[in-house]
Amino acid sequence: MNEPIHTAHIDRLRVEVYADREALGAAAARAACQRIEAAVSRTGRCRGIFAAAPSQNELLAHLRAARALRWDAVEAFHMDEYIGLPAGAPQRFSHFLRTALFDHVPLKAVHLLDQAGLPIADEMARYADMLASAPIDVVCLGVGENGHIAFNDPPVADFNDSRLVKEVQLDLACRLQQVNDGAFATLAAVPERAMTLTVPALMRGESLICVVPGERKAAAIQSMLCGPIEENCPASILRRHDDCTLYLDAASAALWLESAGR
């Protein structure tokens, strides 16, 4: 079993640094499986929210391989979706998660944020009602290059949002990341608007597992861990959660470790 090469606590947030993406993904998946099993043992079910991004690939691959997990007691949600893409577009986050995880394990239910033929406001209300109907046990999320969580970019993030789901304008850094990740060939092809779970919706999760590999995330991680807790770096709010672990690799942790003299 791979062990972290560095650990720390920043406020309430536990940070674990691993040598590479594979070790990071394996460790995060072990933690996710433990949280899922604990919820199922405690209540007979687990409600989990999953992020859709290449940064989550190793985590999702290890979860997909966890055949002994009681998936038939798990209800799966996802945290954001573009507005305006056709139903079959491969860039849709529902498509990403179905391909990476949802279609490979016998889930009790999959709840997609997919417009479902409804007006956007009605779809967001429908999804918010499902989220609010029972506690969320596990949230598996990442951090964007601009410090966003889900699609809560700095200009639209609100730590005190009264909504669980909202429509947002994506900022330029966020849209450029989608090109850098290989999801879109050009910036012009990236949608400008999306539906997203809000910051409070994510923070309602009992356990948060945050997976952030790669050197392109290093500046965001440094801001998240060393800067003030504020909407200018939405991920900084994770330092206030009672059960959140941030999983980094050597590349994403590099600037933070250097600035901290670690």
C-alpha cells in the first residue's frame, strides 16, 4: 500500500501528498470506499456526489474496480453540467461519469443533472429537491486551475448561497481549462454557461474527498492552502469542513511545499 510522502493539517483540512497520480488515486479510492461502506452499514444506503474531470481518472478507475463494494446501495449524483450541448455530446459531464463509473457498477440509482427536457430553472429545482431529500454521505471533488469547486468560479462563488443548484457564467480561466484538458478543441467550442451545485451544497456532504493532481493545479493549491478563506479562491472553504481530505501528488503540491519550506 502506497503511503503519503507528506501530510499536514491546514485549519480543519487534512492534506496528503503522494508521489504520483496513481498512488494518489488509489489512496483516495480507499478512503471513498471506506466512507461508502460506513454509510451503508449505518443507514442501509449511501448518497454520493462525483466530479467529472480528467483529474478524477485514477480515483474513478479504482472505484470501478472495487467490485466488492455494496454499489447496489449507492445513489450517485454529479455536481455540474454544461448548458447548450446536445444530449449525446461526449463533453457532457453525465457522459463522462457514465463512461468512467456509472455504467460499470450496479448502482441503486443514478441522478443526472441533464435538463431532462425541462426548462433550466425547473431542472435545477428538480435536482435541488433530490439533493435535499436526504443527507449526502460522500462528495468526491476536484479543484480547478482557478480554484473553483464544481463550477463555482471566483466571480460567482458564494459561501452563503441559499440555493443548492444554480446557473452560472463560466469565467475565462475555467473555459480555457476545458481546452487544456482536451475536452474541447477550441475556446469558442466551450459553452459559456452551466448548471452547478453551489458551495453550500457541496459542503453539506458528511465526508469530502478532494483529488487534485498535476502541475497545472499547483498555483490554485498554494492559494487554497496559504491564502485567506474567501470566494476569490472557492476551494479555500474546504479548510472549514470537519471531514475533508485533500489528495495531492508531488506536482500539484510543489508550490505549496516550497512556500511552506517543507
